[in-house]
Amino acid sequence: MAFSADILRNIIQTQWSLTGDLSKTASDTMKEIVRFFSRPQIMGSEVTKAVEVVKNAPPEKEAVEQHPKFSTKTDTYLITIKYRCIDVQEVTYNNALNNLEAMQNEVIRIIKQFFSDPFVNLGVFSTTTRQWEILDNFNTAQPDLIRRLTLRLTEIVSEEGSVFRGYSGVLVFDTSATVADQKPASDYEYTEVYNMRWEEGYTNIPYVTNDVSKGIGVPNYMRGTFRGTFQADLYAKSADFGNTVENLNKLFLAQNNGEVADVVFLPAFGNSVAQTLTQSVKLKINRVGYGADDEGLLTFRIYGEVEQPSTFVVA
């Protein structure tokens, strides 16, 4: 979902929280505020502290990799931070570098905060990449310290807009439908879940009759019992552990009646036309696994057996 440089500039300006010499608001003690632009500044009229946002290409010229049934589209934004050093004395220069780095860190903080839930804000982006470069200008008595961030947002777009996207999925513990001893006060969302997999259906029981219209020994089938499995991977965070049944350390344990809880999960997925597919799946969690690699994040996997056919709602 493409958006303009104005929108990203407004996000950065609105969320800017630095104070003192790097404030966006003028005060009696500080007149040179940080200013924000959605275009390059005009040469000769530049301000001393600035954040510039430029979209690298209009929507119709964005980088697109076309696949048979979907495409990957990349929006590129150039975010330039400028800080003018009033002289080249060691103390002044070092202070300017520290201020410039603080401005860089603030831009990154805002981008990471804003895109923590991109589906709700500007759209679904499967990957976000950032790369800084140094463009300092020392050809004047008051050198400009310049850092440019190339921000790339890549999304997967189906040729059919109503197709749901897997990477936009969320998993919610439905407290109202779950049967357990210690339930949370409200629904709980596993924010770092990914790679959800499930299957469900009825077994088929073969039997042979004297009817050989299908061929000798070819069986007919009668419906057997319902069965299904569910699994989901997630990166475990501190909020996923506690004393109520939705927590990873309690999810698989027996209740006071000796049985495992009847847990209801609500996986949900979005598409390009702003629809949401929500599944209600009732499970018996039979185990929780985990993996802790030397160079990786602590990963948990939830395994469950589906108790009854799921329901699906598109809204």
C-alpha cells in the first residue's frame, strides 16, 4: 500500500520527542528548532537542523517483481537528516555529531514504533529494510553533517485483491469461548506468532461389497470420526508467561477436573480490499515445544488437536 512522502514526514514530525537543542518547538532559550520537509530544501535557504523525506518514485513507477499469481512491490523513501556545525572546534564538532546521532536514533525509533503493526496503519508490508549513508559537506566554513536513510517497504500483492495474505495473520486466545479454570480477563493476542498450520476433516472407513461396478476389490467409503491438528510457531516474549491458561507455561497443563482445557483460538488474516478472514478453532493443546539456538530467538511451537469443525467469517 503506497503512501506519500507527506504522510511519512507528518508521522515523524508528530512523533518527534527530542527536547532541548533538538526540539521541534521554539522556546526562549532555543530558537533554532528542528524542521521537517517532504521535499529537498532549496539551496541557499536551508535551515540548520532538518529532516527531509522524499519518495523515490511515484506509485506507478515503484519497483515491482512480477510472479505468475502475485507480485512483490517495493516502496522506497529517502530520509535525510541535516545538522549544521557552527565551527570545526573539537568540542563543537563532537557535540554536533552527538546531536546528529540522536536525531538518527529518533527517526529509527519512530519508524520501528509505527511499523510494529503496519496492517492497522498504512498497510501490510512483509519486509522493511533500512540502510544509512554519510553525505557530509565540508566545503563551507560551517560544514553540514548529513545522514541519509534509505527505507524500503516491500509487500506481496495478489493478482486477485480478495486473496488473503498469510503474513498478515494474528492469533488470539478467545477467553469467552475457552473452557478452563484460570482464564485471562480479556482476549490475549500472541503478537509474535507465525507459520500457523492446521488441518481438519473426517476419516474415511473403506468397506467392500458385492457391487463391483467400480472394479473388483475397489472399496466404498463411510464417514469415520472427525479429527484435526493445529500448530503455530512464535517468538516467546515475557508477556507470554504467567499464571493464567493462555500463557505458554500453562496452556497444555491439566485442569482441576483432570482434563486439558478446551482452548479456542481466533486466527485472522487480511487482504488488499480491507477484508478480514477470522477462523474460530477449538483445540486440546497436547504439547508445547521450544527451540533455543545459539544464534537465534527463543522459539516456541504450540501443538493441538482440533476438537470440532472450525467456523470461518469474512468481514
